[in-house]
Amino acid sequence: GAVVSQHPSWVICKSGTSVKIECRSLDFQATTMFWYRQFPKQSLMLMATSNEGSKATYEQGVEKDKFLINHASLTLSTLTVTSAHPEDSSFYICSARDFMGHESSYEQYFGPGTRLTVT
Amino acid sequence: KNQVEQSPQSLIILEGKNCTLQCNYTVSPFSNLRWYKQDTGRGPVSLTIMTFSENTKSNGRYTATLDADTKQSSLHITASQLSDSASYICVVSAMNTNAGKSTFGDGTTLTVKP
């Protein structure tokens, strides 16, 4: 089946620095990718929708200048957490949709996640 | 407001036993419902996806059911194994909306003990 990869799988950074997380669809093209964050024992919360070749669409309450998203190709989206602070420590997960020809018929594949710890 | 409620919140069973997880939703207009398994510290992995016309779908020891009239779904796990210990998430999508805006349940944490 389709696979979505993320890199790195975990990262520790100092407060004030920036961290880039990559999300790749390995065997399919994804015009749209999604970025989520997940706090312990909570469900995934959509942060933004990454559209290839255009600006990302951010959910309410998500700072677009802090969480920079770039979707430069059909297989790669990146999330950069700028000027990271301890409260940004979380599990970040990307996903991509593999369209199967019908609006109701698609599969959404998730990456393995990136654990970010800001000290 | 679109909502997905899962029950129970957590469940402990003995290895080899069966269990059933529940998902009730109010998402409208309904497009599809998916069950995911999420191991601790990992991304969710798809188990089943069902559209309006489907009322049951199996994936090995996992069987999902859907009642679109009552807006309920269940995930039945047979002959549980220790590796089934994980969080099981029900995700419901509405038609004509951003796929990423699917409504996520809070998940059921399943622990299988030897």
C-alpha cells in the first residue's frame, strides 16, 4: 500500500531555534497533504492543509508565521516550526490522500510522526 | 456541529478474547467512515474504510460495521493478540469538505494482557 514517510522521527532543539520536518509520499503523488499535532492521550488536531504549488490553508488558531508550510512538489511537504518554544513540544503527524477516482473513495495515509521536544 | 464519539474510552481484555469498540457520529452529509489503529508514538494506520452503501468490511481479525441510519459504527476484534494493544480511532468525513477536516474521535485505548 501507499506509504508516507516523515523525517526526522524525533528531534530535540533549544528554545528559539527552528526545526524543519519533512513529509513524503513514497509511491503516489499527493496534491494535498495535511499536518496534525497530537498531545498525549488526545486525538489528532488538524493544523493546516498543504497544497502543492500554492499557499497552505491554516486552521483557526494556528499561527501561519510560526508554522511555515511548503509543498514544493507532488511528493514533498515540509513543516518548519520557527522560534520554537517548550509549548511547541508535541507529536507532529502528516498525512496525504491517495485519490481513488471517486470523491467518497480515497485513502488517507498517515506518516509515522515526528516527536519534537523543545528544551 | 460535526462530532464523533467513541466508547469505551479504554478497555482491557485478555489475550485471545474478542472485543467491540463503538463509534457514534453526527457528521453530515456523510461521506465515509474509517477506523485507524495507532500504536504509541506512531502514526495512525488504516484498518477499514466504509462508504454510505457499505455496512460491513473486514480486514483480517478486524471487522467494522456501519449503520448509516443510526449513525453508528463498530469495530470488532476477534482472537485478540498482544500486538493489538493500541489506540483505535474512528474518523468520519463529510462530503464536499477538505479531506483533512475529517472529524476524529478521541480514540479507544485497548490493552491486551497475557
